[in-house]
Amino acid sequence: MNKWLIQVEVNCADPERDQELHEWYEKTHIPDLLQVPGIVRVTRYENVTPGEVRSKFLTLLEVEAEDVWQVTTALQEDSAKAEKEGRRTELLQMVSGAVYKKLSEDTK
């Protein structure tokens, strides 16, 4: 089984409503993400030195799957379903994303 990391950088469309975005992420989005086969962990970070070109928030999705592209396809399908069900927020502003394959074991 291959291990992957999906990195997603986002901003809040309305910085005055950051807390609302956090609540949506924690109560709605992360549980939805964890239902996608292959996603084993979701971790979020806040950039304490954001600039004009960088995002304020970073989400890392740890994935275990032979084919990460099946997982990304499932994520897109889940996102479309969430949109139809009203489980999305207008506050989420995508900045960038990337997919990484794990090359080495964890070190201490």
C-alpha cells in the first residue's frame, strides 16, 4: 500500500468569519473527508506568517492507497455531493493543492 499526502492551501473568503470557517471544517468537512476510502488522517494548520502569495490555512490529508488518483476522484465526487446537499461553505477559498508520494519512513 502506498502512502500519500494531499496538501491543500485555503483562505477564508471573509477574514472576519474565520471562526465560522473553522467550525464548518471541524464539524462538517473533516468528517466528510474521513468517509472517503483511503483517507486515514486530516490535519489542519494556520500560517502565522501569511503573505500576499501564501495561504492562511493548510490542510494535510494522509492517504493510504495503491492509486491516489482514485482517491482524488472520490474527493471530487464527494465535494459535488456535499455541494448539492448544502454541506459546502462560501467561505472556503482555494489557493493551491498538490499530491505527494511518501518516499521514506518517519524519523524521530
